[in-house]
Amino acid sequence: MNRLKELREDNDIYQKDIAKYLNVDQSNYSKYELEKINIPVVILKKLADYYDTTIDYLLYRTDKKEPLPKSIVKDCNK
């Protein structure tokens, strides 16, 4: 199953609701879940923040769902 769909369903959210949060059409969001179109980076960031995970998790680059601790993120931004 697609990770976006899995996260959405685990949180009992409808496609139309997450599409509204992302400010995209529900049909485009559906295409993200079906992997028919690429997800823009700005949308990936919003999704990672919304689900409190990482972009790497959303893109199957890791199976670790938890984001980096805030202290590490702050150090990387210096």
C-alpha cells in the first residue's frame, strides 16, 4: 500500500480533507497516492509536517517513521 494512503487511513482522514489542507484538488491528491504524478517538494514538506514524519519515509528511502529530533534539525540549519 502507498505510504500516503496508509498514513491518511491510519489517521481516519478523507482525501478531500488532506487535499484541502494542501490546497490542491482532490483529484491531484488521488494521483499522488496512486503515484501517477510526482509530488512537489513543497507538498512533501507539508505532508511530512502534517504526519510528523520525514520526507524520506514518504518516499520509501527509510522505514523509520519518526522525524529527527528538533535539536538536530536546529544544528543542521546553522
